[in-house]
Amino acid sequence: MVARLSIKPDLVLERSGGVAAVADTKYKLLDENGKIPNADAYQLVTYCARLGLVEGHLIYAGDNRASYSFTVIGTGLRLHVHAVDLRAAVEVIETQVRDIGEAIATLAGTNARAS
């Protein structure tokens, strides 16, 4: 059988030979209410399902007040939305990126689905 769809997340964190976390970066702004497009959530849900994870991360350009998490009804998947304020000073951007990386690494310890 020929594979018809390849899954290529932007960021994958591996630990002990397995995938511990997945994140997708979006080079667009969140809307004025900080909401994400459904298509972005669908994409991340697909990554989580394929990689056997219960949590995933979306990273947008925006401001820090936009960071939040939610559970996708009927799936048990929890999606985390992060934002990096690209209008900020470089040092502030670096801190925001580091904080997001630390949040992803912290949550990665409990991210695998039970088999």
C-alpha cells in the first residue's frame, strides 16, 4: 500500500526513543479574540493521534495574553495555544520562546496515551 498522507509536524520532542511532545508553528496572527482557526486544531489533533499523544501545542505570532488550553470534546486531547509577541524587543522574544519551550518540556512527561 502506498502512503497517501505524510505527517510532518514543525516541532517534535523525543525522549527515551519515543515522541514526548508535538507542536505546530503558525506564521499568522490569532484573531482579535485570541481564537484559533478550526483547521489549525484539526491539524494538531491529527498529529497527536498519529503520534499517540494526548496533548499538543500551537504556537502563533501574537501577544502573551492569548496563551490558553482547551480539551477537544469527544477526543480527550488537550491543545495548548501559545503566542510570541514579534513586536517585542529581541530579548523579550527570546524569553517568550524559552518559556514556551519549558512549558512544552514540562507537559511532555505525561503526554503519551495509555496502551
